[in-house]
Amino acid sequence: MLKDKLFGAVQTHNAFPKDFYWGTATAAYQVEGAWNEDGKGESIWDRFAHTQGKIRGGATADVSCDDYHRFKEDIAIVKQLNLKSYRFSISWPRIQPLGTGAANQKGIDHYSRVLDTLLEAGIRPFCTMYHWDLPQALEDKGGWPNRDLMNHYADYATILGKNFGDRITVWAPFNMPWTFCYLGYGAGSFPPGTTDYGLFLRAAHTVSLAQSQALRALKAASSKATVGSAYGMAPAYPKTDSEADKAATARYHAMNNVFFLNAAMTGEYPKAFVGEMPYKQMGYQLGDEKIMKAPLDWVGFHYYTRRIVSAVQPSSASGGARFGTETELDGGGAGSRDNYTSFHAYGRPSY
């Protein structure tokens, strides 16, 4: 009897709110397939996966889960699991094959059918506008380091808001922006596969601008829109109690966790760098602080693991000579990822 009472008390204390949404998530490139059907343009992931030597085993997502053709079956599974929210991403090149210009009506029609199917199943649509599949045509014009993309992205957001804003109320302009900026332009393990820290800085700044431009565009197109972003965040701990390691950990948090969030909420970047902000390298222009500031309605984050962080001496090579992976295990010089942040971070099991 006592055991039952105690168990019941714990159960009540830990109960989720009645309006809590259990859900699941997908990304367009990962599940849709149909990579060149119905007017869809080529994405940077299409080009990357089709380039020999880029993907182990030569795998592509040309078909993948075939969700483009089988989304009704997939949504039926979501309903069967009694999930009430479905986060999915829209493929930018399926809407604008070249990243600019008029919308591809077949792409609009596809996502309209997806939304109607979700709502008929009693499932909330949760839309990620960009889950890393940039139109290759825009990459050919410089990609995210090209600040023109902030306006192209706002145009894309307007198209989505006007066509889907009657049914989508929760929008995320980006999924894990630090990841695709750094791994794409700094580390080179994601498309477009460049290893230039300066390009990473410029890409990150353009994405900050685009994040807020998209928020304003969505809200102008749809009175129902609530806008946030989903960030990758990892709690960071100093390797030792030294002041240097503590300072390096603070830089890690500023750079990898809250860089884009801080920009949107305050119009300023956090203190992520050793010394002064590298505004010139970022392509920062007068007045950008006003563009970046667009307080989000909500904040989401992905949590995978923690990070252990230590300080390292800047290498003799210039920043950008060599870069590490997402955990900075193989950074340049004495272990630093770069000469701008000068920290070394890695994951460690919690047990």
C-alpha cells in the first residue's frame, strides 16, 4: 500500500502538462527522395552526395525513405504512435529551383497536400524552413558567405508564409545554424566542403541576418506565425579549474551555443572570440545590428552530449589553416580549432 502511494505521488509530480505535445521530426533531404522530380532544383547536398569520394560508400538520398511519394503512409504512422506534432522541413529548391524567382507550383502543391494530411490526422505541422539543402544555384553565387542570401531567403520566407501561413503557426527559419555554417565552410565535412574560417564567419553573419529577415517576412505574410529557431547546444565544462580553461569554456558557449540566439534577441554577438570581434572578416556593415535584432517567439535546442573545454595557445599558422570536426578533436596548431576562439572541445561519456 505504501509503495503504491509513493509511486502514485512520484507519477503525479512528474506528469507532463495536458497541453504538452509529443512529436517527431524529419528533414526534407533525409527522407523525401524524388531529388529531381516535379521541377525541384539541385541542392548542395545533391551535388555533394553525387560527387565521388564525398560520402562513404557512395550513398545518396536520391530515394531515401521515398517520403515524397509515401508521405500519407508516414503520417499515418505518426498518428498511430499517437504523436500530436510533426516537425518537417521544406526543401528550398523544391519551392524555388534556383533559389530566386517565382515559386514552383508543383512544389507548393506537394507541401499543401502534406499539410492537409497532417491536419486531417489531428497533427500540428511544425515547419523548419531550412534544414541544410541550399539551392546549388545560390551556392554557385557564393553560398551563405554572400550576404545577398539574406534577401533571397526573406523572399523564400514570404512565399512560404503566403502559401502555408493559414495552416502553419510554428516556424523555424533554421535548424542548427552553427552546424551547417561551420561544417560546411569551416571544417569542410558538409557541403559545399570548403575549409576557410573566414568563409565560415561570413556565412554565420549572413545566416544571422537571414534569420531575422525571415521572421519579419513570415509575420508580414501570416498573422498566425510564431517564429523561433532550433539550435544545437551542448553544456560545456572546463577541463580544469584554471582561469584559462574557464574563459575558453565561456567562448565555446558563446560561439557554439548562443551565437545566433544572442544576435536575434539583442542585435549583438556574444563575446566568442579572443580579442576584438572580427567584424571585417564577417562582412559586418553599419546598421547590421538593427537587421539582426528580431526577438524570437520561442527557442528550441538539440541536446546530444556535453563538451569538455580547454584553452590552447593560438597556432603559428593563420586562423583558417586547418580545422577540426564538430568536437574540435583535430584542430590546427596546438589543438586549437582556430586563432579566433582558441579552445579545444571534445565529448566525454557521462559515466
